[in-house]
Amino acid sequence: MKKILFVTHLKKQCGVYQFGQEIFEALKASSNYDFIKVECESLKELKEAISITKPLLIIYNYHPTVMPWLCYKSFKGMYKNNVFDIKIKQIGIIHEITQALADTATAYRNSYIIGRPSKIINSLFDYYIAADPTLLLKNPIVFKTGRLIKEFTPVLKENKSCIPIIGSFGFATPNKGFEKLIERVQHEFDEAIIKINMPFAAFGDKDGDYAKKIAKNCFKIINNEKIKLEISHNFLEHPALFNFLSGNDLNVFFYEDKTGRGISSAVDNALAVHKPIAVSNCPMFRHILNIQPSICIDNSSLKEIMNNGFAPLVNTVEMWNYKNMLWEYERILDTILETKNHYPKKTISFFKTIKNLCRRKLSIPDQSFTWLRDTSPLNTNYLIVDKSFKYTSIPLGEGEKFNRILDDKARVIYKPAVDKLFEAVPSTMAKKINRANVQQGFVFDTVFKFAEKIQHPKMLCVGCYEDTASMTLIKMGYNVEEIDPMINYFLQDFFTKPSTIVNSYDIIFSTSVIEHDPNDKTFMECIEGLLAPGGVGVITCDYKDGWVKGEPKPDMDERFYTKKDMEQRLLSYIPKCELIDNGEWDCANPDFNFINKYQYTFATFVFRKKMI
């Protein structure tokens, strides 16, 4: 089995160490790789560990504060003096990740900057992994995972006193907001118990001076004798930490940092105990700020969040379990060990770049790609549910079909749907090609037609990143799962994810994505496998009847679709499905022109999975 060395540091009383330990516990279950953990405090110890284990690859649980001995200067010296040449690939886990850091990260050796000659860059690692599900995958040497929620069977403790217990924990580092927590509790509650665990930090507050100072300030704030404050400084490991958190009715994190920080691991522990969580509008919680009903104190009161219970967080916990984390790491390692180059030798389209990989597992986007959504954690209005946002679907006229050509006649029919998209997400719609918006209008209207007939439909958007139909449906309150290689997965990868439930989706929709996929057979097979019996698939594609391979097409397309594709080839891939209606895909005069070079049109493909 392939050996992977997992390098971390010695001091356990540290958030970086605890995070790395949880990751390693998940990785140990791998049947494909043999993960070996070593705790190092020097380059000498690292050299000895490598000599003994002879790994194929090294993963560092890295932060400059806890591994000051591991730096570019040291690595450069090793190479210069030939003391110790690490020729194997090395991966660094980035803890304080931001989008800017991810976008500019470079490899230590053989780095290639697009448009410039290859040269050595002052960086430590060949690749990077960040546990930030909000990260955009714009840099081919930076990979991402979700968070990791430790498996814990909570013992639900009944609060017999009926006095609410509000808890929090964390090392006494700046901007944790413990004082703000006390002020908020006193503002909302006439009577409450506040419990804070504030251990001394091995790095930065070894003697606890700062922790004691914060604790003293917290007690000074109390001005209501019915608000009781308890502060402990003992370092709690699992399961003691979980027992502490599970004893609270609400766990609160009021961090005050605004820029340049990674995601906090504190909420990972709090999620494990299945108790309600309240957070500040801090970028360190950007991965959970979109949860509905909101758990952010800028949108809801502590009482409201506590009364909503743990239900809003259930899906989040299921997504970030041990099996999914192991799956993420294995697919990352599979990709790295089979990738010959960090970058393509020229800027080429995203799906062409995929072909440079031996196995198409992770994306390397076109560097010129325009990110249409505002992904700032403080500007996520496009995902905020607005129940007052209403829509009336467009009735099908006489002779009109779901399976059709989206031409100028369709542009007139679906204009009300396109107008609604402009109303819902104007900034994104404004950046799109106006004559191509008929696809988004059709998909939005068609999905809505089917969704409004189903109570709590389970929906999946494939290729979600620029999909304004998906954004609008979410704004209307529909639960839409979203996948896209730019932000998380290819459809084919998502299908293999441990938490993915096959035969379970009521509606799967995809706007102008299938023509970009090199393997549309597996694309269709995955959709069929994911749809529940009776479930509906709604797809649009670039279409030009009579087109054959080798004829002109846009670089980003793998193909144009033809009438024969729609009537025969695509259907042959999904034998358990049937068309909603007989298609009308005749189009002698395509009316869409792209960059004054390619003349084609758009077609729809709407089908239903047969009842078993």
C-alpha cells in the first residue's frame, strides 16, 4: 500500500495540532493509502522520519507558528548544501487560508507561472490543501475539502432548572468576543448561566496571562445578579470538550476578526454535539453563514437561534463526516500522484486542461474565467431566503413542448421568467449574454413548474456556479444542492461521494453544461442514477443539427448536439428514463451567434425516470 507521511508538531494544547489529529484519525481508515503520523520539532527529526518510513508523499499539518523550523530558508539550505534532498511530492495543509492566498500560492519546485518562464518560487510545498468549502478552485495546485465533524454520540442533558445555559470556548487569543457574548446575553435574558472554557494557549499565552485578563474583564461586565458567569481555564480534550459543549443549551462564538483569517475550527467541535450554535458575522464562519434559518446574530436573536434547535445544522454535519473527509483526501492524492505538471503550458480552456490529467478528478479552471457570484462572506444576499419573492409559471401554449429549440419564439415566451431572474439576481444576470438567457429562463420556469407540485422537493443543480435559475430558486426558499467543478465536484465525482444518496432527487437540472463534459455518457448515467423514480431531469445544451466532429465549434465546447443525439444517443444512456414529451428539435436556421464566429442555437432535453 502507498505510504503517506503525515507530519505535525508535538504540543497538543494547540488548535492546529487538534485539527491535524482529527484529520489523521479520518485518514487512518483508508484502504488505498497507509497514512503514518510523525510529530517533528526539527528538520533533523523530519529527515529521520522520512528515512525510516520511505513515503511516497508527505502531508504537513502546517502553520508557521507551530513549525518555525520548516521554512523556505531551511529548505533552500538543504538543497544548496545537499544535506537532505526531498525529492518526493509535499503537501501543506493551509490553516489561515483566504481566497487571495489560495489564488497566489506557488509550488516549491518546477513552478510554472502562466505566460512567464518556469522558475523556482520561494514556497514550501508542491501542493496545498485547505479545509474551506467556500474556496474557489482557481489555482491548480490548491485543493480544498469540507470541514471535519468528529463522530460523537451526544448524551442529551436535560436542563431541569429551565435557566438557559449559554456556552463558549476557545483559546484566549485576540478578538474572540467573549465580552460581547456576555453583553448580548444580558441584553436578551433576564436570567441565564454563561459557561466559558478559556484554556491557556501553548503558542502565545503559555502562562495564561491574557486568558486571566479577559476573564477578569468578563466578570466586570456582569451587572445582573441573575446572570451567572463560570469561566474555566483547563484544557479539555475529547470527550471532555464534547461533554462541556453538550451541557449547554446554546454554544456561541462572537469572533470579531474581519479580514485575512481562515475558518475557525471551534464550530467543528460544537457541531459534533448536536446543540444549537450562534455565530457573529465573521469571515471565519463564512462556511455556515448561509444556513437557514440564520444562525448569525446579525440576523437572529440568541433566543430565536436557540428555539430553532439543531435542525438547521443537520445537513451540514452529514456533509462533513469522516467518510467524506477520507474520500476527499484520497481523490486529491489520486490526482496529485497522477499529475505530471502543476500548470498547463499555456492558458487554455478549462475543460481542455482537464485532459492533461491522467484521471479527471479535480478542475484546473481557465485563468481568464470571470467569477460572477460575489462570494464574499459578508455579501451573500443572493442566498438569503425571501418568502415574499413570488413567481407564476408560464403555461404551455397549444402545441408547445418541454423538449424544443430555444429560438427567438422561445425568447418571447420565456421573457417573464428571464425578467424574474433579473429581479432576483441582477448583478449576475447583467454579466451574461442577453440572447443566451433564454436557457436560464426556460430552466427556471420548467423546474419551478415541477417543483411547485412536490412538497419539499429534493433538487440538484449540476454546474451551479453561474446558474441564476438555481440562485433564484434558493432565494424563493427551495432547497437546492449545488455542484460545480469550480467550487466542489464534477457530477461524476459527486456520484461516488459516500454521503450521496442515489435514486433520491426529485429534480436535477443543468444549464448549458453537458456540451462541455468530455464524457456525456457518464454525465447522463449519473443523472439517471441520482433521480428518484418519477424524478425529472431538465437540461439545456448548445445545438446545431447536422454538426459532425471536426467541424468548427467554440473552444469551450466538446461538441454541438444534433437531433440524432437527442432522439437516440442520449436516451440510450438512460434506459430507465423517458422523454416528458416528443421532442421538436428541427432547426434549419439557428439564430444565435457567438463572438461573430459560430452560428448555432440552444435545445432542451427534459425527461422523467420511470416508476419501478
